[in-house]
Amino acid sequence: MRNRTGWQYAIAGLFIASIAAVVSYRDGLFVARLAGNHDDQAYLYPFLPDGLLVVRLLALYEASRAKVKRSRWAMGGLVLGISLTLAQNVYAGLAHTVLDAVLDGMVPVVFFIAVEVVLWHVKRGRGAYPRGTDSQGSPATGGGAVPSSVLEAAEASMAATVAAGNPWSVNGLRERFPLTRKQAADLHRKYVPKDPPAGILPPAGAQDSPAGNTGTAGDSGRDARTPQGVLAAPFNGRPS
């Protein structure tokens, strides 16, 4: 089961973000009506600052997941969204008391952090298998870092199995991860070279039997460790 606890944390963060979003919306609606907007348009204004903030956070998340450079528009929109939602919430509080302004000023901060936590858990959930939860008995990917792609996850798992002395086969890699045969073969070749350097023995069971001694004990009626032509004393033609 993949990181159930992590998704529970994400749901908790989403719940907190929802509460902050409701409070922020009400503050924005109060400011819009205070400015003299009493028609249906007043209900739309509060969506703009928080909506801009969420859109820019999603853009930054996608840039991080795709490992591309962050857009300047995304970074600028993030700062602008934080500033706008903070301004409307603080102003709504100042219309009552300074203490209320402090409370309302906390709302966008909580909203921003909660959304960031949710996005982090989503990103983590889309990564490799969590530490210690591999379903097929493979070693967990080490280091505590979650690879951001299937190929990185396969490479981390391959490195772990090589270190454990029981590397994945090409077919095992393809069954464990959605790789093409070429990808699996290249990855296997990278960690398990066909011709190991001198002095390094192949894995257990991979060594050929010594020449001339491929049989096992009992194949010829004799002990495999007894040299041929050497018989016990009572059977060599001489009295004991």
C-alpha cells in the first residue's frame, strides 16, 4: 500500500487550506461590499487573489516535476497573489479592530503553507515506491529521497539490489517497472557488466564447473572426490 500516511497528511492539509480559503473569501467579499459593490460582481472579486495564488503554485509544481526552469511569470504571480490576498484580508480586519486584522492576516499565510504541503505530498505520492514498502520484496530505495521518474526509481532499485548481491534481471526490471526492453537491458548492463574486471568473481552460482569434473557424486558409482584408478586395498589385487 503506497504511502497511506502521506495521503492522510495531504487530506489534512487540504482541509486546513479549505478553511483558510472560506475565511479569505468572506474577507474579500466584505471588502468588495465595503467598496460599494452590491451586485453579483461582488461575489467574484474574492476569487481573484486566492485563485491567482493557486494557479501560480500549480505552475511552479509542474515546473519542478518536469525539471524545467521556473517561469518568471509564475514567480511574479506568486508574489502578487500573496500580496493581494494579504492586503484584502488585513484591510477587512482593520475595518473592525487591529486584533482582527492580525487574525485575518494569518489566513493567507496558513492557506499558502497548507497548499504547499498538499502539493508536496502529491508530488511525493507520484514518485517512487516509499521506503520499506516494496511489494515484491526488493530492497527499498535508499537515501530517503524519492525519485521523480520511473527510470530513476528503477535505477535506484537496481543499485540497491546490486549492493545486496542479488541484482535484478532484465525481465525482473521490466516486471517491476514499466520499462522498455532496451531501457531495462541498458540499466542492467550499467550495473552488471557482462565481463567483470579481473579479480572480481561473478555472482554465486554463475561460475562454470571445473573442466572434466562436471558430474556429481554418484554419477559413475564412485565418490567424485576419489581419483580414478585408485581403489581400496582389498580390491587392488593384493592381500590386505
